[in-house]
Amino acid sequence: MTLFRKLLFSKVKEKQGLKDLEKNGSLSSNVPTETLSLDVSTNEQLLRGVFKNCSDVVFRSVQMNEETNMLYVYIDGLCDTKILDQVVLKPFLFEGMPQGIGEVSTFGQIFRQQLVAVAKIKTVSKVSEVVESVLMANVAILVNGESNALIADLKGFEKRSIEEPASEPVIHGPRDGFTETLRVNTSLIRRRIRSPRLKIESFTIGELTKTGVEVLYIEGIAPDSVLGEVRKRIQRIQIDGVLDSGYLEEFVEDLPFSPFPQVQNTERPDVVCASLLEGKVAICVDNTPFVLIVPMTFWSGLQAAEDYYERFLYATFIRWIRYSLLSISLLLPSIYVAVTTFHPQLLPTNLLISIASAREGVPFPAVVEALMMEFMFEALREAGVRLPKPVGSAVSIVGALVIGQSAVQAGIISAPMVIVVATTGIASFGIPRYNLGTAYRLLRFTILILAGLLGFYGILVGCITILIHLVCLRSFGVPYLSPIAPQIPGNLKDVLIRAPRWSLNYRPELIAGNDKKRIPEGQQPSPERGNP
């Protein structure tokens, strides 16, 4: 009863906290909400109080004449000071009043007509709006006698150049990848889809980080049900900060306790554009090169970008190899344990004798031996990722060779087990999406334990359980195994095989909205017939 009361009290307290949060509109705020004063010194005092102990915030006062004072507020390192000096400060100091349509004689006209030589400029009237604009890398211009402030967009912070994605390399295909700058990422998508139907909706998430989040979709192709669900899930997020798109992924996925990813992430603009053309929705987050794509299906996790740049016969062949590697990475250690422990009669006599002689003297059962080797392989993989690149690959290769050979010579591990684990590890690298490969790495241990307890019956139970889970799983209302479960014959051309481009006439049935036709029929190439 006491435990029940504690849980009930915690739930009530949590609901009360959410109500207070909705009422106040923020987690914690000490920014004044009143309007700006006509006195620029009063406004400066308020802003200095907000930015107290912020040494990177610059307050620059300029006296134009005996009566008029101007105040520039910006953050050093986030604004382009060269443009600020040449375009904003220099004209006021040396060239006098900027002239618009007609004569300009007062700063009130400058503010009303926004006569500053900056492409993006707006007027705000509250102290909180000025603070938010300055934190968003803008320059605030305040003038004595004006109750408004001009906000000039002069962003000029350092950013990484566009490079080839390290996590999704291709031999044939585009080489550009997303960066940590949100507007650069959206421009890479806009360069490929030059249509006004490409819509971009902006959100701000994070009480302290004020992270920009943008939802991209193609009007008429993306279904309204998915768009509404994406907006709802993003708008209900209440968090102090967002540092990566992975934060949002945990808030918007359908079933958080599933090992399978329900949100696809990518660094490649071409993958995002291809998904948008299918009717999916992309979520771009500032300060991260990974863009989220929803809804995600199981088959999209097994498709690489290069599948659509190579000839369809080769792409189909590679897909079948990839599906085979997926089965090997999940089941090979479990099958080896089940056969050697419970069902040795399934092996040919010569192979059985060879395995038995290799396991002679090994002190552990096959399942313990497999778990030890799998754990060591995962440890080497993790060490290779975390160490510096020049050292990580060397440690992984040398560690695997030395430990494997030493363990076999010492009689702790049998040689067939080393072969099985190494083959499994190689097969796991054939999965294009890292997050889907991680799910299979987790499930491999579960099925391995079941195989050690029940043999092939345990493997069968594990596979049926995974299949039932996949059939029931959904991503933003779309079945995870579609178009195979439920089966949609018209969409099978891009699942088990990669049909020719001219035959992919329709978008996925359960993903696309009203505009489902993408390629007119009758475009199959054929040699022209006629007289030479």
C-alpha cells in the first residue's frame, strides 16, 4: 500500500509540474517580458541585467549627435563583425541618414521603413524578443526615443564545410553530406527538389538551447495523417535542451522499448530527397548532421543509397546477398550451438568428427564459449570505434588475431567457434543502417541463450517472437513490414528486388498521399527499328 501511495503521489506531482509548465510557458525564465522603453539607457540596463556575467555579449554605444544614442547588442563569435562594421555602423557614422523612398530625417523613419542594408531585418518591441534574437546570432539595434528595436540577421559563426558522409560512403553517387548548420542542410535538399511544393515548417524546442527544428515534406505527396502526427509529437516535447536529432527520435517513436528503430536517420541529402519523393517526412535539427525520416519500414533499413545508382540487376543481386548476411548475423552462432549441443545427428559424420576433435579439451559448453567470443568481439568493435582512427583499426585487427589465436592454442576456445563468430561479425557489417544492425546485435544474444537452453526449438521460438513483434510494429501508423505484411503486390518491385527505374510507376501505397503516380508507363527502352 505504501508503494502504491508513493507511485500515485509521484504521478500527481508530475501532472502538476506539467500544468505549471504549460501555465508559465517555460521551465525557468528570468527574462523581463515588458516592452522596450523610449530611453535607450534604460533598455541597456535591462539587457545588461539579463546578460550578466556573459563576457561574449557585446554592448556598443554610438552617439550620433548630442541628442541621439544608438546601442548595438550582439554576441561575439556568432555575428559577422565585418559586415556589421561596413554595412551597419559605417553608414550611420560617416554617411548620415540612409535614404529610402523620399527624404529621411529621423531615426523613427529608419525604424518604421527598416532602412538598414541587411537582407533579413525585423522590428520587435519587447525585451524578451530582443534577448531571444540576440541569442539566435542576430544584432539588435536600439535608438534613444524609439520603443522598438531593429533585429538584423548577421550570422557569421564558424561552420564545417560540406564533406562526404563518413557513416554512409558510396562508390557511385553524390559525395555531399549534411553539416551541423540547419540552413545549409535545408539548402542541400532545396537544390535537389526545386519545387514550391517542398514545404519547410519551423519549430523551436528546448527551453535553454532554443534548438531550431524544421519539418520538410512535399505537399500533395506526404499524407496529411502522417504530417499531423509529426506536428503533434514535436509540439508536445518539453525539454531543457536538444543537442542532437537522437533526442527527438526518442520522443517521437511509436514503441520506445522495441529493439528495432522506427525512425530512420541519415547524413545523405539524396536519401532524404528520395524519401520525400516517396511521401515520407524529414525532420532536420540544428547542430547535427543527422536528419530523421519518418515513417520507417523494415525494408528501408536494408536499402542503401547506391542501390538506385547502379544497374538494377546488380542492385538486386547485392540485396539478396545483404538479406543472406542479415540471416547469418542473427542465427549462425545459435545454429552452431544448437547443432553441437542438441542435434549432432544433423551434421555429416566427417564434419561432426572434425568439430568434436577441435572441441576436445575445451572446458566450457558451446553456449558459454559462444557468449564469451561474442562479448569479446563486441568489446573489440567498441574499442575500435572509440579510439583515434589511426589506432582504432590497428587495435581491432591485432586484438582479434592475437586473442583468437592465443585462446585456441590455450584450449579455452575451439577453432570452429572462432570461425563462426568472425563470420557473424563480418556479416553484421553488411547491414547498411547502423541502428538496424544494433538491433540484430542485441537479438543475437537472446537467440543464442535460447539455443543453448532448447536447441532448435529455442531458435524457432525466438524467430517467431521477433516476427510477431515486427508484424505488430508500426511507424507513424504505417506497418513496419509493409508492403509484405500487409501484402501490396504493386509495391513489391522495390523490396526483395530492385526493379528497373522505368517500371517503378507508383509510390508506396501506405506511405504516399493523394499523388501516388511518379513515372508514366510505357517508358521501357527498346532498340529503334528501321532501315540503317
